[in-house]
Amino acid sequence: MKNIPFARISDTSMGKLLLPTRIALLLLLPLSVLAQKGQYPQDAFRSPLDITLTLSGTFCEVRGNHFHSGVDFRTKERTGLDVYAVANGYVSRIKELPYGFGKAVYIDHPNGYTSVYAHIQEFSPRLEKYVEKRQYEQETFSIDLRPGKGGLPVRQGEVIAKSGNSGSSSGPHLHFEIRDKESQEPINPLYFGFDVRDDQSPVIWNAMVYNPGKGKFSSEPHELGLKRRKAGEYFIAGNPVEVNSRRIGFGVRTFDKSYGSGHYNGTYFLQLTVDGDTLYRFKGDRFAFYQTRYANAHIDYATKRKRGLTYQQLFLEPNDGFPAYSAPKNRGIVHLDDNEVHDVTISAMDQHGNRAELSFEVQYNGNKDLFSNEKVWYDQMIVPGRSATFAYDGINIQIPKGSVYDSVNLDYQRRASASYLYSPIHKIHNKTTPLHKHLTLQIQPNELPDVSRSKAVIVYRPEEGSSWRSKGGEWHNNYLQTKTRAFGQYAVKIDTIPPKVRPVNFRPYQTISSKRKLKVKIDDHLAGIDSYRAEVDGNWLLMAYDAKNDLLTYTMDEHFPEGEHKFKLIVKDQVGNETIFKTKLTK
Ligand SMILES: [Zn+2]
């Protein structure tokens, strides 16, 4: 690795060794991080691309409901770049799905690691053939194969795929992971000596002060209003910050800019020190996939949902099991047990040692009017350590242990139904409180119209005015039952409308000899697409499904022979409504 992490910190900081906080930072950081470097092989893996590696996504950055499990390498804003096996090994897993990773290859290496390459456009011809053979055998597009040791060996530097934008990717890039082969836990790929350039400091946009224990107090957090002294150095105009709570927490809105990239990536390392004492440290080393949803405990979830802004909390919720925090004191909560002024330093750092620092002072002042400290009424409390059941007229809610990150005072209300709904509108708490586990929700519908009971679904919307989305549902006696991980509004709706099917680049009874692909849009208004089947003369035909574009694509090959053929496409939604598109096409 050309960039020796954190060597540069000591160089640039020497002139500023004035405050005790800075000394503490210098002593602690290089030790803890350099220890990481020796732990992983530095020369085992070559680059998965043959261009200069730049990042459009970093390990452990916060995404919607999860932490990012790899790095995103930029691919010159296009698809089709050669993707190389980073070392010898064998393909342990290869899959193709309409969402998520899209097309992805996993390679197991003899040194105990697995490399993962996702959102790719196409596999190498050998791998493509291997997958397609099984898709035709099993008559399915969505496939997740584990070829085993002897199946598909690869050599270091072999082209295994073309980079792409498949699955839930929102632009061309290569999603790349290194995992522990045994546990399949993703590890920060930049620990393995990949030569990634980055010469820019993280940016701190703003900071927030909290009155922690959101389940117990009604007080809102307050933005501190940052000023930049120079690159990487920030202060607060209204210094010292005066607070009327003896227990406070901080949060920070930060991004990491990297070389040659306009992307705002996640910041590798965050630290909070008060009077030189480290209270909180976050560092993206590794995690397990079952822990990834703790992203919602890590961020200020309410501000995210209300304002779309991602603040990372520099204190831990009581039920936060994410492993990125080292040696927090008091969960990162600052105790102001005197009326003195205290030095606060918030540091943000990338993996190359570029850093940003916000320094200010904080002081307790009981006369300040910052937090209301108003006790919330404990009526129907959900606490992290216990399961709970709530039953009201026509609705049952079962909440497993560990569903919330802090105590929540459940707010339930109901409203009379709209004419297109078949139950009252049940308002279950609010969209700004995250849920870690699935609740089981049962709703009793009103009298249903004269259609099959199977057409009824539970629908959800976060709040008034947003559109209803299906959450499915199965019948349990007179209740529809589903599982959900979102608080908000629930009701029952009927779906009798079949999916829409629309050819994009051909017309019925057309001669299609010149076409390389057949494209069809499929879409379902409520329950969602459940399955589809394309046929030529009654034989199953492989059509790739790209869920984000509602698009089915068949790429011309020997499965559509020359001459006139019957083409048929059957699309079903989740409640069994079905559309059949039939025509003859001539090649
Ligand atoms: Zn990614």
C-alpha cells in the first residue's frame, strides 16, 4: 500500500500540539489503526480493475437501513470495463437477481478470504454459460448458485466479468468486497493494500447536540452551526455551547471527499473527546450482515426521516449491537456534573489519514432554554429488552424483544376509513422511530366486497399524504397478518388489477430479425410482481428482469430460432392477478 495510513497525521499535526486533546489524539490514533494493517495481507490481491482506483462509496458508510458492506470503485461513468479476479481461487457463489447485487461473483481464495464483485453487466463467457445452462434447466432467471471447489477455478488476473449497473445500483460502478471466508463477514477492503488515491480531508457540514434518552424526553436536538477556519478545521460561532441538561450527546454530519471524485462518501473514523478523554470512537473495520440494520441506531433516524439529513450520533443507543465502536465511555454521553467550561473535539478521518476536526467548548447552564426536558407519558411502553403485545379493536401488534433501540412510548390512533379502504386507518406510532426487528401485525378488515379473500392486502404509508404500498398479508381467522419493520399507517385494500405488460422495442406480429434484444415493460400498481414466464412455442425463454427499470430483456440467441414463432409472456402479481401477452414473431 502506497498510502501508509495515519503516518501523515503526525507530520501535519506537530505544529499544533497545544491542547491536551490533540496530544491524546496523536497518541491513540496511530497505534490503534496501524495495528489493523499488520493483521491483513498487503500483497495477496491485485486490483479488480485496470484503471486508477477511485471511490464512489466507502466501507461502512450509512445507506438506507444498512451499512455499506464493501467499497464502490468508479468505472469512468460507464459499464463494460473488464473486472479481474484479484487472486487465484474458485467461484464459490454466482448469482443473478432483479434487485440487490444484480449479477454477482464470489471467489474463495486459499488465504481465507472471499472476494465479491457485484452489479456487473455480464459474466465472462465461461461463467455466463455456466449460469445460463442452470437458468434453462431450472426455468428461472433469479438464481443463486454455489459451484463448489472443483466447479469453476479462476486465476489471478483472469477477466471474470464486465462492470455494470445491474440490480439495485443507481449508476455504473463496481461494488467490491473482501469477506472472511469462514464467517462471510465483510472486512474493510482498503485494509488489503489496494492502491486507492485520496488526498482530500473529510468535510464536516454541521454538528448537533442531543438530550439523550429520546424515549424518555420530548426534547428536540439542536444544530450547532459550524464555521470553517480552514480546510479540515471547524469551530462554532456561539462558543461556548450552553446547555440546560447535565447529560448530552453530539452528532455530526460529515462526508469524505476522495481523489478525482465528486462523491460524498462515508467517513471511515469518527471520534469524540471531552477534556482529552475519548468518549466515543467509530471505525469501519468489519461487521456481520445480521448487524447491518444497526445503521438506524447509529444515525439520528428522526432527523433523517424528517429532513433527509444524515447525522451520525457520537453516542450509542441502549440497544445498539454494531461492532464499530471501541471503548465508549458512558455510551458516548457527556456528563456535565459541574458548571465549568469543557473542551470538546470531534474528529473525522478517512483511511488515508486526511482529517477534519471541530473544536469548541460546552458548559452547563440551567437557565438556558435549549431542551424542554419534558417527561413523556409512559402509557404503553416498548423497551428494548422485552417483547410486547398490543391489542385494540380490530388490530393486534406483536413486538419481539430487541425491536427498538431505546424505550418507546407507543402512540396508537385510528381514523375512519376512506372509501377505497376496507379497514380503519391504524396509525401505529410514527415514521421517525426506527424498528430493528419485524413486528407481526394483524388487521381485521371490514366486510369485503364480493371478490376472493385472496385479493385483500395490508397496505402501508409512512404518513398522511404519501401513497399506500402493499405489505401483503395472509389470513389468520378473520385477520389479515403480515410482518413489517416500519411504524406508520396501516389499512386493508383490495387488489383486483392485473399487472401491465407493454412491449418496448417490438410490435405484435412483427418481423424481428434485426433485433438483438426483445424488451418488455412489466409493472403492477399495488401488490407487486410475483412471477413471470416467457415462452417461445411453449418452451421457457430466459428474460432478465431489471426491477428498478420494470424491464424484462431477452437477448437473441439459439433459443429463438429463425422463422415464425409463438411468443407468450405470463405475468402474475402477489395476489394472483395475471396478464397474458401473446403474439407471433418472425425472425
Ligand atoms: Zn456498493
